Amino acid sequence: MKRTLITNDDGIDAPGLHQLAATAADHGLDVIIAAPARDSSGASAAMSAVAQDGRVIIEERVLPGLPGIPAYAVTGTPALAALLAGNGAFGDPPQIVLSGINRGANAGHAVLHSGTVGAALTAAANGCRGLAISLDITDGDDTTRHWDTAARLALALVPILDDLPDSTILNLNVPDRPTSDINGLCRARFGRFGQVQMRIAERGSGYVRTALEDTGARLEPGTDMALLADGYATVTPIQPLGEAPVQLPGLAHLLATAS
């Protein structure tokens, strides 16, 4: 059985995480949960934590419906939870990290800010296989959502993780509908925008107020957001940041001019 870490950025009490852990266990994976104690959405791959005397605070939990699955609430970010697990903080290091199921799509270039994706990328950069999973939700009651659809598709993708290049993860986005109503599972390219975009709503002396606006009007054919809107589940391979293949001629001359 492959040792599998379940984490997320919505917090350890989120229903998507519970469904993902239960489905992974049902598929025979050796599951352990380590997730933020509270919502850490937008944390990207940050490594911040609440510490006392230099120690990251961790609380062991028993989660409803998940008997026998070790679970730890980490007072830190999703990426930190993944890094701690990879270094043996919760027993044997995982071979696979499943991050999600996020409440809301992680699509377009907005994945840069996603704690869900950040945890999977951090795991991949440290030798694990990673998969980030999100359900396309914007509002409403979480108890009526099709978390099971996203969980089933995620576990269907696990066998191909070993075939990916090193440090590569998959980013899965799933429409909020029964599995039988999914129009297909396909590879998608990133759109220029995510599900929402931040704007400045108000500016005053000593403060700004932000708001989120829907970017649905900017859907581009063939992108993750466009395919999601058409009822397709989408998969996009992602690699951690690396050097860009860009030449920088004349650096020695620039140093001379700065002297």
C-alpha cells in the first residue's frame, strides 16, 4: 500500500478533505491526514505557522467517519503540512500527496496563489507524487455538493502519477455534478484568468478594500475554465517554478555602469 498524505487549504474540518480521505482508504491506500487547523486559502506555497518556543503546534484529531485514519491539525499552511509529512513528522513519509478537495476551482494563472496547489507542488519538489483536486463551487450548501465525484476522479488518476516527469503534479478540476453527468475528462491548458479576479473596491486614507469579481465573461476555448463551464473535468500538469530559458547579455557592462 502506498503511503498517502491527504491535505488541503480549506482546513481539516472541510467536507472535501473527509471525502477524499475516505475514498483513498477505500482504494487501499495507506492514508494519513495532516491539514491546516483553519482555512488557509490563498496561502500558495507559504511556510508560515503558529509556533511556541520554536515548535509548530500540532493537534491529533479523530475525524468523523474516518475511524483508524491518523489525522493531525497543523497550525500552519498546507505546504508546511506537506513538508513536515515528507520529513517524517507524522510517521513514515508519504509517497503520494493528494491535496483537496478544494471548495472552488483552481484554474488559470490563479493557481499561483492556491494553497491546494502549493501543497502538491511542495510535495513534488521534495520527491513525492502530487495531485491537487478542486470542485467547481462558487456558493451554496457544502453538504449537497458532489465531493464523491471529484474523489473518484482523483483516485482514477493516481495510477498515472508514477509516469509523470519528476517534480510534476496534476491539477484536477471537477464540475459539481454526478459522475454520470460529467461530459469527459480531458487535458486542459491554463486560461489567463482564474474563477475570480481581485479588484480594488474602495481606497481611502490608510486603507484599501478589495472585492472579487467573476471572470466568466473572459472564457477562452480550450482552457480549464471554459471546459469546466461545458461540464468537463480538466487535468493540467504543473511543474514547480524553475529557471526561464532567457539569456541576459551584457551583465558585466551593467555592473560597470552601476559603479
